[in-house]
Amino acid sequence: MSSYTPLKGDLAGGPPPPRRRPFADRTALAAIVSLALLAPFTLVAYPNLFNGGAKGGFKTVQHPLVVKAFKESVGSCERLHVLPGPPKAFAQRTKSDRYVEGTPSVLIQNATIWTGEDNGNEIVHGDILLANGIIQSVGSIVDVNSLPADAVIHQAHGAFVTPGIFDMHSHIGVDAAPGLSGASDTNSVAKPVLPYLRSLDGINTHDLAYKRTVAGGVTTSLVLPGSANNIGGQAFVIKLRPTKEKTPDSLVLEMPYHIPTPNKTVWLPEDPPRWRHMKMACGENIRRVYHQTRLDLAYNFRSAFEEARKVKVSQDEYCERALSASAHGNVLTEKFPYSLEWEALVDVLRGKVKVNTHCYESTDFSAYIRHTNEFQFPVAAFHHAHEAYIVPDLLKTAWGSTPAVAIFATNARYKREAWRGSEYAAKILSENNITVIMKSDHPVLDSRFLLFEAQQAHHFGLPTNLALASITTNSARTAGFGHRLGLVRRSFDADLVLWDSHPLSLGATPTQVFIDGISQLDHPYPAKAFSVSEIPPPVATMPKDPLTLRDDDDSLHGADGIAAATFLDEVLFTNVSEVLLKSSESGSLESLGQADGPVSVLVQDGKIACLGTSCSSSSSSSSTRIINLQGGSLLPPFIGFGPALGLVDIISESSTKDAAVYDPLLDGDLSRTQQLWGPTVAVRAIDGLGFGGKHLKVAHEAGVTKAVTAPLGDGFFRGVSVAFRTNAPNVLDAHAIIKDVVALHVTVGHFKLTQRASISTQIAELRGLLLGTTSTDSSSSTTPDYFHLAGQGEIPLVVNAWKADTIATIILLKREVEKESGKPLKWIIHGGQEAHLVANELAEADISVILSPPRAFPESWDERRAVPGPPLTKRNAANILYNAGVLFGLGVPEEWQARTLLWEAAWASRDSNDEISRSAAIAWLTTNLESILDLPKPHELVEFVAYERDPFEFGSRAVAASSGDGKTVELFE
């Protein structure tokens, strides 16, 4: 008998084949040759020709392309259930995959190092050695003689060093600065479910925000698609240092292996996959974009997950057959099931994607968590999550593990689902063992100041260790990069920030930032004197009944919907370190009670009855309240300018706000309507005022007891503003209105693409309205002609303008109108992000500025030259305007920001290298605004707000204020 060895694919163990005749052998040989020649074409046309027609049958003729494809499919199957993570030997690496050849080693000496270890409680002192793009040693004193000759030694002088900040929610690059229609790639509105889209494909490498963001200590960002869709697409983590390639791909950290790039890292068989990221969203945004309800949104999710589940099941079934065939040395002709549309969502169901879900309120959490349990996939983090603190136990029922929560510190009430947002959310969530992450949602908040979010969270009760972890360790781990980011640890990426003061102190500024061991600040400008204190600011005391923690929207909590305030005739403030109030004679700020130590201040019937070291109540009654200010201050009440305080409760809900003013220049064509609109139908903000809202209450209890509000609108014509008290019950109250007509407001510019008329048209219209009224006598008119009054200098004219060229034109126009009228005019630039470029000219023209926002950001083309301040420039905008002699104040653009005004003034002062005093900074919020806007200055009243601790630092809180009638003291309990 002849011997026989079975071929792969044959059935082993059978009998030998029968012996063939020579002719038959030659015929068979010819047939085999013919089949071999035809195989490539036959396999394409008839892929199942050789598998007996049965799906998944074994192939006996092994074409190389089929074998190669099958091997790839088997490889996919073998990795199908492997979860992402770092390679096994990653912690032992000696060089970063992002190392740039030629980068010198860096030795940071004498540092105070917050490592992030021990749950964020570890601080070590010593040196940090950076080399090959990673941290080589931490804490140990390094012998400089052991370093390479080109090593850079950076003396920290005891300064704090932290890991680089990781922004867990950013649109940097896809919502690029300045905002231009050609670079707005955050959202697609093709349909609600778009898992196949990738933020990577829209990242703009020319975004002006990169350098500024790094200057705030942010080294890494998770770039998410927007929230216009249930499933908005795939997100990517990028590092923010510039690269020689100057491409989006070169910014990406750990590009998923399946994405081909020119310098793609080889995926070794033994290495697990890399994490992918995806953005999903619940709630209002999708409802608004697609005109759907929450019922539709739930079905959008479930139907999408079901489609992905079907693909997943088909993959599992295929892999069961393929791995079995491979184990027996066989080949399947069918390919691994793949869907470009659903593949990313399939990976979500396999737990290979860090899902980041925009979700605000309890209703949406509940629905989405049901989806996670129905389709069994984990969620990395809920973002925004304004009601998460209300339902922490619900979050813990999500499938797999409890999601982290990525939130703002104080940004809330801008839409209905954010109405119950609370500044105490981070504190409450942490107490419920939920991971807290602070995020920017850049450019909603400038990611450069993400640290400010952590600082505020700490101020409102988040412990020090968790506040710092909320922007470093927690975000890195939640995003799947806890093996290389978020800690100062050996072998971790050399991404570090050196600070000029404790990172949780107000105005803390980087002195240097390292990314991959490369310094990012070429010539950093110091903002202030160095501080090496390891003691963080204290946590502020908490009111007994915080407004933002009340879950009530009706009138059952006090007659007007808010808790009744406490007013007292007599209060004794003790341990007072500063009394800075308006002089009863000059109206300017004056420091009172100059003593070597703390003083006491007795207030009786609205007047200071005693100020000194031995004040006591003169009353025998026990009704005198004694309040220990713990080294705090008495300051004048602040004026909130800029936001629509009193006109808005929820800006995105038309029924909860006063509507925007009709803009007669909307179409850009001059008409008779335009000429008549302003003079005869002027809109007055006083007519739309509403009191008792959350924004007003929060602002009031932060010391903003007065507000100046103009009618809503972004167009040329705004109307006439009103000044009022933020705690008044209604417009009928005798002390509610401070001044019913404050100023006439117009807008000149193209801010946020809202003005459609040309700049020249807007200037022409303003010129015509002002010069056309300079010779008109309107005294007999029953309706005031406010343009006439502004043209005669009888009321101020506030011009919203941002661009330096526009401001320069306004300076020329003021000269022209003053020459025609023969009277000095009172004009104010509001916004003024480029006003620093014409600061001297503004001072010479006697034009005031209300800088808003106080911290610059190139949000629009009109603001692209906004000066960033230290460490990128020597001075900030406030400093430049102040030094030029411009009379200016500070404002904020949005209602929720009013509570931050004192911090903004203190921050600008701290960044001035002692060029701006505390009293000058306080004047920006008080007496300067009174002078700029011609507000009444009642000398007979002593107006004040009392603050615990130093109000120029976190941990301080307003605890009392003089009442509107000046006769009692209101307590903020």
C-alpha cells in the first residue's frame, strides 16, 4: 500500500485514495492547473464556491488572499473580549512614545510636590528629574554632576508642582477661537445618532486657545463632539503642546490602533487595545435640534444600541466558528462581520469605549441608566449633571460601576435642566463616594482657567485632596490614562506645572508648564510675589439654608418664593481687619479705623455707632447680634453690570425672560423705521424687571446688592438701562429703583456673528441719530428722545464694542458729536476686550470702559487680540487700562457670574505685581461704576457688606449687608 499524508483542510484518518490510471492523472492535473488560474476570479465572483454552499464551511483550496483575510479575522476574534489598557511592561518603560529626540533632561530642584498619591494627600519635598519624556525620579535629591551636559536645571524655590491638568470635557480645536463659521465643527445635525463621526476629523491646529490654555496649566484635553445628538460621535484625547508635524494626529495621545496614521504605532499581539471615547447626550439639546421629546430620545438610544447588539451577536457567532476552524487548521471564506456605521457602538457594548454622557437631570439619568442595564455597557462619566447631587444612589445603579460626574463649579440656571444646579454639588457628591471631576466645556468656560473651577469647588466644601484630584488624577483615570497621567510618579509622562502659589489660592498662576518634558512657556512673566505656603485657603462657611439646595419652584418657601430675610437694628461685628467704605464727604473709598490689629464695628439703625478695639452694645437687650468676621472686612456693596439680572430667570426659556429688543438694523438696510425706532419707541429695562429670582438672590448674598441692567439683545439698539436693588420685593417698593433711566445702550461690532449690518452702517446710524438730534428741542415731547439726551451729554451712552479699530472709530465719532453739540459727552465702552490697544487714546477722549469679561479670551474675531496677562504677557487688560488713567469698572456677561465679581477684581489686582491696590480693585465694582454711570451717591447712608475672612481669597463669605433703606442690617444666614 502507498503511504498518504492528509493535507490541511482534508478529513484526517480516512482511507487512502484509490489508485488512478495515467490518463485520468493527466486529466486531473490539467483540471487543477485550470482551477488555479481561475481561482482569484472565481473567489471574487463566487466566494462560497468551495465551501459546499454551507455558511462558514471549510475551504479546501487556500488562496493566499483568503488565508490572509481569515487570519486577520481570527486576530480580531482573539482580541474581541480583551479590554483596553496599557501594555504589561508599560510601567517599566524608560522612554515615552511621545519623546522628541534632542529634548534635554530637566531637573526641577527644591519643589513642593503634590504627587496625587495617597488619594491626593501626599506632598513630598525635593527634586524631580525629567528625561526621555517621562518622570525619572520624584523627591530624591539628584546630584547635578550625574546629569548630561545639556541638562536644564530649574530652581523651584519651594514652589508647588502638580501633575498637568487634564480637561475631561473640552471642544478645543473643534469649536475654535476665534469663533468663525468656517471653523465651527463641534456638532453635526445630520441625525440624532452618529456614532461613526470623529472629533479628530475636525480639530483645528490653528486654534488661538491652545497656547492660552497651556498657560493655565492644562496639558491634556478630551476633545468631545458637541451635544446636539443622542450619540454625537467619537472623542479623542490630545496633548496641547505644538508638534513639529503640526497635525491633529500628532496631538493625539494613544491613538486607537485601528486608525491608520503615517507614524502608527505597531500593535503587538500581546498588547491590549487602547481606549476609545464617545460622546452621548440626553435632554434638551436634542429635543431642540430635532424637535423631539424625551420619549423619542429614549427610542433613539435603544434602537441604536439594538442595532449594535445585532452586529455584536453576529461577530460572536462568527468568532465561535472561526476560532474552531482555526484550531483545526481550517479556513472560513466569510469575513468578520463589520459595520462602519455601528462598529464604535459595538465596542461600547463590549466595554471598550469610555462613554461620556451629557446628562443634567434626574429624569434623564433614570432613563439612560435603564439603557445601560438593558444593553449592559458601562458609563465613564456623566457630564454637566446638575441634578446628580440630588440622586447619588441612582447613579450607583448604572451597569458595571458608578460613573464619575464631570461638572461646573457655579455655572447653572442657563436652561431648565440646569435650574437646580448647586455650588455645593461637588461636596455632596464626594460625600456620597462619587468621583468628582471639574471640567471647562471649552469654550463655554475658557479651559485656561479650569483650575478656577477646582478652586471654587474647594471654596464650597470639596476637600483639598479631591479638589486637586478633580482636574488631574480623577480625570486621567476616568478617561483611561491613569497609567501615565494624573500623578507625579516615576515612569509617568513628564507633564508638570509649577505654580507661583498654592494651586487652590485665588489667582494661582503657572510659572512653567512641561509637556512630555518640554517647557511650554518661553518667557513667562511673573504675576505676583512668590508664595510657598502649603496651607490651602479655608473652606467657606455654609449658610443654614442655601437657596440652590432647595428643590422648590413654588411660593411655599416664603411669601415671594424665597426664604424671608433676617433684618436687625443692631449688629456688632468683631475681629474686623479692614473697613473700606465710601467717605460721607467725597464719596470715594476711604480706609477707616487704622489700628494695629483687628477692630470691632457696632452698627445701630444703619449707622456706624462705634469703630475701634473696645466697641460693645449700648443696649441692655440681648437682641444685639454679635458676628465674628474672623479677620474679615466691611466693604461697600458691589454693582452688577452686564448680565440681564432682573430680566432673566432661565435664559433659554422664553417665558422666563424678557424678550430681546427688536433690532432695526437686522437686515442691514437703512429705512425710515430705523430713523424713528430709537427716538420714539425706546425700550426701558425697568418695564420688564422681575424680582425674587435665583440669579438675583445668589448675586445679592455674594455682596452684589445693586445691579444695572439694560434690555436684552445683541443688535445695534438695546434701549435704556435701569439701576435697582437686588433684594427688592418688586418694582413698587420705595427702595427698589435706584435710577430708572441710567444710560442708552447700543452695540457696534460683529460679536458672536450676531450683528448682520456692517460696522460702517452701524456707525452711520449712530452718527445720524446723535447728530440729528443735537439741535432738536424735545422738552415738550411726552416721550423722551434718549438719543437727543445722549447727544447733549444729559445721559451716558454705553457702546458695546470689542475690537480696537471699532473703538478707535467711536473715539472719532465722540469728537465729532462733541464739536457739533458744544457739550462734553459721557460715553462708555462695554466689553472692550481690545480696549488696551487704545488705552491712552480712551483716557485722552475721556471715554470710560466697563471690561467684560474681566479675564480675556479671543472668543470672536473682534476679540482675537485680547491680552491674556501673566504668564504670557506682563500685564492684563485691567492693569493696562488702570496705568493709562482710564476710568473703568468690571462687569460680567452672564447672570450666574455676578457672584464672582469680587474674585475677578481681587484676581486682577493680584496679577498686577502690586501696581493695583485693594481699594482700587474694589472701586472697579463700586465707586468707579457710580461715577461712570452717574448713579446717585447717598452720602447720608452707610452702605456696606460684611465678609468673613479675607474677601480677596477663597474661604470668605458675605454674612451681612446694610438694608436698602439704610436703617437695618440684613443677615445672610
